[in-house]
Amino acid sequence: LQNAELGKRAPRWIRDNEVTMCMKCKEPFNALTRRRHHCRACGHVVCWKCSDYKAHLEYDGNKLNKVCKDCYHVIIGCTDSEEKKKKGILEIESAEVSGNSVICSFLQYMEKSKPWQKAWCVIPKQEALVLYMYGAPQDVKALATIPLLGYTVDDTPRSADLPHSFKLTQSKSVHSFAADNEELKQKWLKVIHLAVKGETTECQNELQGNL
């Protein structure tokens, strides 16, 4: 919801399983902080510390409702200049980049000898040479980024690998990925093969248009 609509319309609630961390302070939800709360103004999932505010919401008959810190400041008309500080590269929201991406989907990911884990992977249009990895599609902070330029792509899975897997290697760093099916794997490889050479799908389309 836009700031002007906060409290006037019921928000879309982000589902608990769409996030692995508080959407405000980015504290991971774990066994100790598993309590997840919804801000009644914006619908975001927040931890107990960030939901400790109350505001009168118009759509709920002006009753006092639990809201997050950001919505509280907007609704009572107080701006927090601290919130405007520059976001770090990992703090770009997943929903923001997924909505304007070259490609995004869940992939299985493995680094070194750690176990495979599911990650929401995104290559944003404005940074088509960087792969962002999130814990879930609505997370507000990336777990990691991989600048793809200069990586070597190995798409022949070994017997020990998961099916539909591929590797990105550069000197000592090796990142292994696996898609749910061959079609998805090929879509990712098409984008990644260009990115490791410093090209994007848009460059390719322009070249083909000029030929």
C-alpha cells in the first residue's frame, strides 16, 4: 500500500512461509524468535520488537491495532530520517528485484561441502550480471550475491550431484545450483552464459536486431 492509503484499506497479508526474517529489522526467525506478527497496516511479517506499536486504523473502524514501526510513524505523521539512509547491496528487497528481473525462481544451492539448501534466486534487470540469493520470495535482505562476470559454467552433473544441476566456478570458489526440471535449468543457463561474458539478454536482442 502507498503511504497515503495506510490504515484506510486492509492490506494484503504476506504469508508466514514467504519470509525467513523480520521484514523491518531483518532479524532471522529461528527457534528462539519464531513469534511472527503481522502489521495490520501494511501486512508485512515482523518480529515482536518491530510490532510493538499501536495506531488507529480507519478501515477497522478507527480501532487501535498492532502496527510496525514504519507504519506507526507514517500514520501519526512523524517521519524518521534514519529510515532514509542508503540501503546496502544486500538490503534490496526480494519482491522489488523479483518484480523487475531477467529471471527468478527457487533453486537448490550448495557451497563447498555444505548441505544443499533451497534459495530464491534472482537476476535483476538493472544488474543483469549479478545473482541475488534470498531465503524466501518476500525477504527484505539477500543472503548472498554472486557477481557472475568471469565465472566458468559447468553444466554436466556428476553422479553425486542432484539432477538438473550446474556449477559456477572461479579460481577457488565453486557454487553449485540445481533446478527442479531441465527446462528451468536451461532458462537459467541461457541468462548465466551471457552474464559470465559481461553480456545481457538485452545486448543479445539488440545485436540480433542490428544483423
